[in-house]
Amino acid sequence: MNNRQLFLQHVAQTSPAPIGIEMVKAQGIHLWDINGKQYIDMISGFSVCNIGHSHPKVIKAVQDQAAEYMHLIVYGEFIESPQTSYAKLLTDQLPGSLNCVYFTNSGTEATEGAMKLAKRVTGRSKIIAFNNAYHGSTQGALSVMGDEYWRNAFRPLLPDVYHFDYNSDAVIDAIDSQTACVILETVQAESGIIAPNKEWIQAIRKKCNENCVLLIFDEIQAGFGRTGTLWAFEQFGIVPDILLLGKALGGGMPLGAFIASQRLMSTLTHDPVLGHITTFGGHPVSCAAGKTALEVLLGGNYINEVKRKEKLLHQYLVHPSIISHRSFGLWMSLQFASNELNQTIVHQCVQNGLITDWFLFAPDRMRIALPLIITDEEIKEVCDTILKSIHEIIQ
């Protein structure tokens, strides 16, 4: 039985048609399959590998930490330097009110922890979320996901959750004294990259302040420089009460976090004790990898180059079949005439050595989320291959 058969029979599947390429190596922006074919990772492992794959400093950090210790005890009992040093580095890059990090295993778990924290702090249950939002796939995160197609099969879900359109003024009136939190992506990802109107998101912040409502920003995909600043919320002149991180947080290792003030976070320590607990959250090897990856990101000029490289994408990706572009930093969606056409072009891109995909709530749009380390020449190569793939499908 070959690896493909083992994969299909013994590894739980998430769709009837996985990409199904057997990869054997990843380095920088490239992946290699079992036959030696090279691919460019045009989506950064779904925004995980912002500094590329297998950075030598990250690999060394993993190896060094694994040689010292890996798992010791449930999270939050022993003092573990990989956790403390990474939490310090993160909070040094954040506003003073975001000074306490709760490490989790994933972005989804960060969402769960943040919702619990909001309920615990406010004593309320009402949660405001947004249509076409994606915050993870566990039952709590699914409850605030913004599409009934994905929610319906798993009902009943959390009660007292209300969904509104992103950038809609109706949500402002809905924030009241019964609301525990408003949770939103600082830039909506799975709807095909939608940025908030600055005045709108500032109005949400103001209404939350007036009603003692916690504002949760999900930057699981938007964080770590993808939008042109380290954190996307920096571009809107406001600060959340709780920040969700994941994806690039672990530098390629599994890691998530929700970050708030120490005052808010302390409410999880009593009534009940162990108000939130995890065994593997903040794994020492993941924290060592993530800290090193952030140091690499901060030590280079990568974030400062994002907006300029974004303009290159717009300059090169011109074709009559591309109906529209939406972008925010090195994060773009290309719209085609139909879901079916986009899927066919995406498949052709993979055949031509580009790893790309579509969006959950915008299946007519191709996903581009390039590693921040990509060069101008490599961007040109990516764009040429996309246009070549379009031409091969649309004669």
C-alpha cells in the first residue's frame, strides 16, 4: 500500500478532493514533491510561513529546545523560559493594555478562550459576530462563524450569538449593555480579503467603550506583517481588548494565543480556579520556534516592503478574465467569472507549480498570501505563471 492509499484510508479527510500531492521538502518559498517537482507556496501554508519554510534559525531553535525539554506538565504550572521570553517579546510589540498572553495550541482555541474570558469578565452571554467570518472550527468558534452552510449540520450551537454584515452600520446599534463581546477579523480573510472602513471600526470601538463591551480582534491570519504593519489594527487607530493570534505565531509549529490585560486575564484564575486550562498550549518547542521566527521578521526589512510588493501584484496581474482584485498587503484575492472557472484555474496553477487555493466564502476568488520574504523577481515569476495558467484554461 503506497502513501497515497494510506493517506486516503487512514488519515481523516476534510474534503472529497484533497490536493493530494506528497511533499518531501520545504525551504524558503518552495516545496518539493516526491518526484522532485518544485512548487512555489503562494499561500504561505495558509499564512503560517510568513518568513518562509524551514528558516535555519527556526530549525536550530526547535532542535536546541527539544534537546533541553519538551512537554513537562499542564500549561501554567511550571515556569518555562520559552513561554516567558516569547510572551515578553510579543507584549513588547503591543500597546500597554495587551500585556498578558495565554498560549494555546491553535487559533481556534484562542477564539474559544477569548469568548470564555469575555463572558467571565462581563457576566453577559450576548456575542456579536459577522457574516462571512471565520474564527475556527470547534463548536464555540463555529457558533461565531459567519455562514449557515457550515454551521447548520452541527446545531445546536452557542445561543445568544448575532451576526451582522461586515462594514454594516446596523451592528453599531446592536451593541448594548447586554453584550459580552464583539468579535471580528481586523481584515476579513475567507470572504476574499475585505478591509473595514476606518470610521466604522472606530465607531465599534467607541460603542464598546460606552457599554463596557469587550472588543476582540482576530488577527490569526492578518497578524505578523501580512498587511504591511506588524498588527493590522495599527492601521485603524484603535486597540482591541483581546487579540487573537495563530498561524505565523508558531513559526511553522502549532501555536495560538489570546492576549489581553493582566487585569482581565486574572479573572480566569478563580471562581472557578482553572477557568481555562490546556495540556499542550504554549508547548516549549512551539514557543521557541515562534519567538525566533518573530525575531527574524523584526530583524529584516520584510514588513516595510509589503506595500511596495502589493503594488507589484496589481501591476503584473492584469488579464481580461480577472474581474477584480482585492488586497491588503501581501494578501490578495483574484475574482473570476464563476466558482467553476476559478477552481479550474487554481488546479492549473498547481499543475504549473504554484500552490494556491480559493476562499471559503468566496469560491470565485483565487487566494494569494505570499511569504513576506519573496523577492521582486519571484513575484514576477508567480504572476507570469498565474497568467500562463489563465491562458491555458481560457483559449
